[in-house]
Amino acid sequence: MITVVGSINMDLVVGAERFPKQGETVLGNLHTTVPGGKGANQAVAAVRLGSKVGMIGAVGTDPFGDELAANLENEGIDVSGVKRVEGPSGIANILLSEGDNRIIVVPGANHELAPEDIDKGESIIASSDLVVLQLEIPIPAVLRTLEIARRNRIPVILNPAPADGFIDEFLQYEPILTPNESEAAIIFGENWERALEAHPNRLIVTLGRDGARYYDGKQHVRVPGIRVKAVDTTGAGDTFNGALAVALAEKMPLEDAIRFANAAASLSVEQFGAQGGMPKRGETLKRLQKAK
Ligand code: RIB
């Protein structure tokens, strides 16, 4: 079983031919709302790939809160660790254009997730094969999760996104870190490549369509990505993390686990929405086979 401790957002998605410049207005061509949030996305990715998943997080008392909780439940995720807090749920304002996205998250209920809520979920964490964290929830909640996981000897994947919230104290818990290149530069500096050797098999830097790299203790390894025509890259990193969690919880060797995660991520970008293209296990194994 995988426990995801993280954010749950409603994504307010707007599309346009091009990004507006500062102070400029452009006409858009798309507007929709879909469930998102890095935590929820990673939970959905993992459950679709065949793992049992429990989620610890918070939604508001607004209609989005009902929809977001129902969405997780419909996916088959255990939401007993998701609390309701008075006020609005988290939202993400997502601008899609030029094959890329720009996102502003307003945390809402996510920022009410406290260390005490994590304590309440200790038995869920303790019975997990692996815990997954991101940084869209308050740092004290992240730290308490790391403490509880260490006490119960449960491995943790910490996806340090957004990276501005990263603090060096996280490193003492020795989580597996999965930044993308720009997050790696924020955390370890422009020469982040050097950090790979300091964290063998624990620092996996994702490179988008180019795959991911890490240091295995003897040599640098790059696991190539699978190139596809992307419709929407939102949630690709979350699919990678959810899939990596599933593979590592099943004790797949790291390189194979990354290959599996790359295959899942390549499928996710072929459809619209963070969760829209997240694949099931069968499709992912087929894509993996085809890429060989
Ligand atoms: O990683 C994509 C996610 O980031 C979106 O679903 C949005 O909610 C933000 O949290």
C-alpha cells in the first residue's frame, strides 16, 4: 500500500494561442475545471497502476471540496485521512499555451494540514510500503510525515515541487528526491549534477521527454524518456512519481522502476488534464514493451 500525503486542488484551466505578455490581455480558446493537486494526482497515478492507495490531505467545505473528495473515492483511494476544513479548497490556475503550462496555486484548505493530522494518520503511514510527499502542504506537516516514516522504517519519495519550499533539514531523513531540472537547480544550485554523486540512488532528476538521471554509486545513469506528441504536459511529473512509487513499492530495481515511470508519464501527456491521461497498468506495460 502507498500513502500519499499532499495537496488536493481543483484545476481551473485556461488555454490560449500564446501566453500574454506582462500587462497584456489575450483571448483564450478553452476553459474547464478538472481535479488536480500534486498529491491527489500522484495518488490517482498510483491507484490506476494497480496499488492500494491512501491519501492524507485537506479539502474545503465549498462545492469543490465535495467534488475533489468524490473524485478520489471514485478512483478507489482511501480518503479516511482527508479532512474537511471550513473555507475554500485549494485551486490551481493553469494557463496552457505553446505546448507548455504556467501554474499559480492558491492553497486554501491544503494549508490547514497540520502535524496533528499526520499524527492521526500514523497507523496508515506505518502500514504502508512507501510514502509519497510533495511541497504544496505546510512544511511542518512534511517534516512530521518524514519523522513518522523514519520511526516506522517506511521509505519515502519526496517530490520537491514547488522547490521554493525545500529546506535542507529534509535531507537528514534520506528520502528519494525527484526534482525536475529547474527544481534541482533551486535546491542544489546551477551545478546540481554534482549533487547526484552525493545522493547515490536517492536523487533522481527528471528531464521531461529526455527521461531521468541518477548516480548508482559507481556510474551516472540516464534512463531515456519515450518521445510522444504531447497534448498537455500538466501532471506528467505527478504520473512519473506515482508510477515510480508503485514500482519501488513492488521492489523493482531502480532503473526498471524509472523506465516504468517514464512509460506512464509518456502516456499521461497524450491526453488533456493532469489526471485525464493517467494510464492503467496494462497500457503502461504495453508502452514499455513497445519502447524496447
Ligand atoms: O503538477 C500539476 C499540478 O500542480 C496541477 O494539477 C495543479 O493542481 C498543481 O498542483
